[in-house]
Amino acid sequence: MPGTAALGGWQADATQRERIAVLEITDLSHSYGRGGGTHLAVDGISLKAEKGEIVSIVGASGCGKSTVLRCIAGLQRPTRGTIRVNGAVVDAAVPDGLAVVFQDYSRSLYPWLSVRDNVALPLVRTQASRAQRGRTAEDALQTVGLGDTGHRYPWQLSGGMQQRVAIARAIACEPVLLLMDEPFGSVDAQTREDLEDLVLSLRRDREMTILLVTHDIDESVYTGDRVIVMTGTPGRVSADLAVQLPQPRDQIATKELPAFVNLRAEVGRLVRGQRAAATT
Amino acid sequence: MSRAAAATTRWLWRWVVLAAGALAWQGWAEWRHSAFFPPPSAIVAEMYHLWFSGSARHLALTSSAIGNILPSLARVGIALGISIVVGLTAGIAIGRSPVISGYLEPLLHFGRSLPPVALVTVFIVLFKLGDQMEIAFITFGILWPILVNTIDGARTVDPVQVETARVFRLTARQRLIKLIVPAALPKFFAGLRISVSLALVLMVVAELTGSTDGIGYLMNNASSSYQLTALWAGIVLLGILGYVLNAAVLGVEHFVLAWHRGARRLAS
């Protein structure tokens, strides 16, 4: 049969993908509240992220994208469905090998600790020596371009620098999966672009798997290898689009490519709940 | 005018106002020759004579100062120490555990609404007259502001900070030492400031009721034997002690909560 070889090839490819899926969500639903007053926030979400992939989840506010992220992080328990991080099922506890960058950096960094101590704080579990933790923290700060700020306090830094500290804290743990919840929602446009490029460089240099939740359509397309569009109440996945843009990406050159402009428009329509363009 | 110069001017004015007040009092007292309001010069002389004219070996303290001021300070110090330890540990436990607070909170609000002064007799019955009763009495009165404020501080730790601790899987010890205690400290210090001023009041009340030494005892003696200058010396001494204690707490707070001031100044 002519189709057999192709089918066999596809299956082999699929098992291989299965093996390296860092994140696998199957039929996730979450409702808030109990009894009569429940509110279904997300319904039947399934998605996967493979090693080294940046998956962006985009949607209007209230579509449940942050709920999905909070379920993955173990901060909320899904009402239905399973989440696997690196093969292990996430239940009540926060899974191993996971780090989160919150939107609200000023509240997520501890103001009574220096920048270095903030970054070093989660390392206690993995590194016994205090000096070693300090070195790891300094390395991570170096990576995000904050080489000489370790002795300062978070509130002495600008918003963009504080978010860099939060990113340094996350990567110092060497997570298999990095979750970012609207990470650049509270910084100015220029800083935002710099931080997007920082995320891309993290993936390039460290092969980190990143799930980025955002409401910014440009950001989702620019940083993502795949864009997952969520819409509605309860939130559902309405599209899972591969981003075929050349790497490395560039804030000016990539964004003027026809492929970027088209995809951006398509995601925009999907986010607004319109039908995708007829070309697809 | 530079900021430093402005601060110096403010500081100078503070002392000018104080000196002017003392001078006005002095003039008025010398003019009226009132037995009840001796001039400040007489009060200061009395304080020197009573307490600070001792031998150099005792840092110029007289035996009356050693026998009365030091015991009073010791009582306040011990009561403050107990209140800080109990207030911080119990406050954090109650603030962080809904179970514990569910059991203890009604009792707590009952306890803190009792005026300590009304309970002197109960404490005398419980502890007999003496140091134990006085320390227990002061502690009972000053524990509440520290405890209630610490509970509030521990309970209202920012949820994002708590989720950060969960996500980064901080150990229980780290959560306590690196998150909950520092987050509760600003409220704790607010309570401590109230307790410190309250401590001196309760110290005097405790010593007025059947103590055999202490500043309150001296004042009680002085007033019952119509030594009004000595009574005034006690009043001024209490004022100075209150000022110094408050300044000491503010100094510690200034140092410990440097991050809090910095973060708040930038946020505003």
C-alpha cells in the first residue's frame, strides 16, 4: 500500500513527540466556587508543549488563560482533566522543575530581600551551600543583563529591571518549564520589546520550554513557535497555529514580514471571535 | 536652604520651644510661689539630689536610683521582652492558622477589651504582691497591641507573595523566616510603639499598689508626705524615660524596616 510508509513515519514521529512533551494538558476544565454558584472558567482545554518550544496563549481578558496557567502551576486544582509536566501528573502540589514569572513583579519579589537573595531564595532545595547559591544567582542576573545589581533592593530598580530579576529568579532554578503570566503587561513598550527578545534568547541559549500567557497579539506571534487562541466564557481553545517565522527574530524586520502581518491579522480575528480568514 | 540645613533648623526650634516653655514655667512659678507647682530649676535640682549625685563607682547613681529606677526599668524590660516573644509567636500562629484563630479569637477580643487597671486586684490575688505580679500586670496590658497587630500583619501577607513561595516551593522554614515574619514586621512595630508607651503607665499603676520599690512607689511616697518637688521629679523622670524608650523603638524600627520605608516612598 502506498500510504503505509507515510503512515508509519507519522506514527514514529508522534511517539517521539509524545516522549519529549514537557507539558501535556488533556481535557482541562476548571470552575470557581461550589454548589449552585459555580462559574465555569475554562472548558475542555487540551494542549501540548514540546521541549524547547515557546507556546503563547493569547486571548481577551476573562477568557480563562490565566486560570490554565494557575492550574499548571499547581495554584489551582483542575475540576476535570489532567496536566502532566515532564510526564508527572500535577495534582495538589506544585510540580517539580517549574518556575513562574508573575505579571505583578513588584508584589512577587520580596522587598525585604536584596535582588541577589530574591534570586537565590528558591535554590535552598537544590543547593546546600550558601556561597554556591549566591554564585548561581549572580550568573542568572548576568544572563538577564543585571550583572551588578545583586546588592540592591528590588524597589530601587525600574519596573523592567524588576521583571528581569523575576526572570532571573525563574531561570536560576533551571526549570524544565517556564510559565509566564502576562509578564510584560506593566512595563513600557520599549522595555517590553527588550524583554520579549530576552525570552527568545533564553530559549535559544538554554533550550527552555516556555508557556507565555498574554493578551497582546503582536507579542504572542512574535515570541511564539505556536499561538494558542482562547476565546469565550467558559474559555476554550479556538485555534492552535504554528508560527512559521524565521529565527532569530527581530523586532523591526520580523514584524514587517508578510507572514507576520498575516498571522497577526488572523490571530486578531480569532481573538475577537471572528472566523479565520478564508485562506485557511 | 538645603535639606540638612532645614533639618537642623527644625531640630533647633524644637529645643527653643522646649526651653521657652520651661522658662515661662520658671517665671510663673517664682512669681506665684505656688507650693504645688515648683519651678523647673527646683525640680531638676531635686532630681539631681535624689538620683544622680551618687559616687562615680555607681555611675553617679544614688542608692535611691539603684533601688527604685533600676527595678522599674527591669520590670518594663522583662514585660516588654515577654510581650514581644509571645506576641510575635502567638500572633503569627493565630494570623496564619484559621483553626487556631477560630478557637482563640473570641477569647482574645474579650481579653483585650478588659482595662488592665480594673484587674489589679485579680493580679494581686493571682501572683501576690511583688515583682511577679507587677510584671504579669504590665505584660497583660501591653501584650494586646503587639499581638493584635502581629495577627493582622501575618494574616494580610500579600497573596502574590504567598503564591510566589508556593510556586518556588520554599521550605516551611523559609516561608516563616523569609516571608511571613518580615511581612508582619511593619504591623508588629506599630503595635510595639503603642505597647512601649503603655508599659510606663502600667508600671506606675502596678507600683502604686503596694510595691516596696520603684518609681511609682517613690511618687506615691512623695505625694502622701507632701514632698511635691520630689513628686514632680518623678513625673519629669517618667516623661524622659518615655521619650527615650520611644526613641529607642523608633531607632530599631528605622533600622529593621529600612526596606519598608524605601519601598513605600517609591510607591507613593
